[in-house]
Amino acid sequence: MLNPAYSSHLKEGIGAAWPICLGYVPIGLAFGVLAHNAGLSPWEIGLMSLFVYAGSAQFIAVSMIGSGSAVIPIILTTFTVNLRHLLMSSSLAVYLQRLGVGPLSLYAYGVTDESFALNMTRFRDGDWDWRRALALNQTANLAWIVSTIIGGYGGQFIPAGAFGIDYALPAMFICLLVFQIRGGLYVVVAVLSGLLAVAFSLFFPGNTYIVMASVTAATLGVFLRKWFDKGRDSTEGS
Amino acid sequence: MKTDYLFLVLGMGIVTYLPRWVPLIFLSRSRLPEWLRQWLDFIPAAVLSALILPALVTTGEPRHLTVFQPALLVSIPTLIFAWKTRSLAGTVIIGMALFWVARRFFS
């Protein structure tokens, strides 16, 4: 039997995952359809969603499979596309101190742009822990796997663009970005990162712009904070 | 199922899993210096902004600027709504509804 406290954690985690699921279902279906068209069977599609579990990398991989690419270039591309998770896991580690290797390894599997954004906000609010976060991760994971397999049977069961469902994830990201703003310096870092990302995305292929822009903006944020703190100390001292 | 394909998804899985796993294992068991904590504290805002803004103002591959598109237009009231209400559920629903309407006017 599951400890009643754990089962309420489980429910909260599953319940909190709904915006991600709402976004994953249409994207997962679309991915399944594309993968089906590239010649993959529903089981092959499900296997990729289970092993890789990363939307944009899977889309790129399927288009490379469709154009007859070899295995190694696809794996290398996947690696660069998913390197951004390095930043997200680093940031999450602050909230997962002193956890065993087992739970951490399971947690790592579920780190995506979406689960990172949602869990990070919850952790910061303080009413969240790794069990709830893990339940959220695995719910989103299940929604992804199942919807890609269903799409793989050739069905775009939700008509493209219906009910503005394509905007579920952008709206979620916008809201979670707002939640991350806790002072002027965060606005500066966010605006800088966004503008740098746009500029980099125009000049560099792929999605390396995400890591480049975030690292630059966060580093500048640290220097700005140091600079402001120094200014404050010297005025207090005088 | 072809063994080639199995090798492919295993390889993709490993190179995706490692960047997710390594920082969690190493950073969660060491005392982080203050500057690193501050840096990591800025990462969510920076990453989210870097994910969103290019999606709102660029299109195509290779990307080019497309400022006049429903996604950007809708993002402004969505952002204001999120700021005022601080409700995730409300923001997602309002954003979807506005996008649905905006796309009908654009196309």
C-alpha cells in the first residue's frame, strides 16, 4: 500500500501537469503523423519517445530519417539540440540537495523545457518537493509517449489549430517567465536573454542560441548584481 | 524492428540523458559557491525568455524576422493577464482563446 501522504503528493503532481499535457498532446500527435510518414511503425515511434523523450530533437531526427541520414549524424544532432538541459538540471539541482542517486537518476529522465519551467516555479514557491515533481514529470512523459504512438497510427485526431491549442505551451512559458521575475535585475536578464536569443537564432543554425543567450545573460546578471551591491555598500559606508 | 533503429534510439537516448543527469548528480551533493547560486538563480528567467522570444518574432529555417504574426500580438495581452492575475490556468486558457481568435483575423 502506498503511504497516504505519498498518494496525495502523487495526486498533486499529476494534477499540476495539465498545462504540459495540453501542449504535448497536439505536438505528440503531429510528431506521430510525421514519423509515420517517414516510415516508422507506432512501436518504433513509442520506443523513441520512451528512450529520448525530447520533442524538438525527435522532430529533427525523424526529418533526418526521412531524408536517409546515417545514424551517427542524427545522434550528434540530438546531443547538441538537447545540451540546453544541462543548464536546466544545474538550476534544478539547487532544490534537489541530498537526494539519493536513484531518485535523481529517475528525475533526470523527466527534465524537459516544460517540466523544468513548471517545477522550478513550484519549488521556488516552497510548496513543492521531489515526489510531487517526479509525479508531474512522469505524467507529462506518459502524455507524450501515448500521444506520439496514437499519432503514429496516422491520425491527426485534433484538427491543426483547433481551440488555439498550439498556444498552450507558449502561454504557459509566458506565465512562468512572469513568475520568475522577482526584481528589476530579473527583468534586465530576461530582456537581454530574449534579445540575444533572437539575434543568435538569426545567425547560428539549430537551437544553440538558447544556451548561448541564457549563459551570457545570466553571467551579466551576476556581474550587475555584484556591481549594484558594491554601489550600495559604498553609499552605506559614506 | 531493425537493429539499426534500436541502435539509433539508444544512442539518442544516452546523449539526451547525460546532460540531464550529470548536473543533478554532481551539483546536488556539493556546496555551491555564492556566485554559482546567483548565476543558477538567473537561469530560469534567462532560459524561458530565450525559448519564447525567438518563437514569437522569427519563423522559418534558417530563421528570419517576422514581427507581424499572431503569436507575438497575442503574447502582449497574455503577458499582462499573467502579470495581473498570477494565474497559470487562466493565462493558458486566455492565451489559447486569444490565439484562436487572432489566427482567424490573420489568415
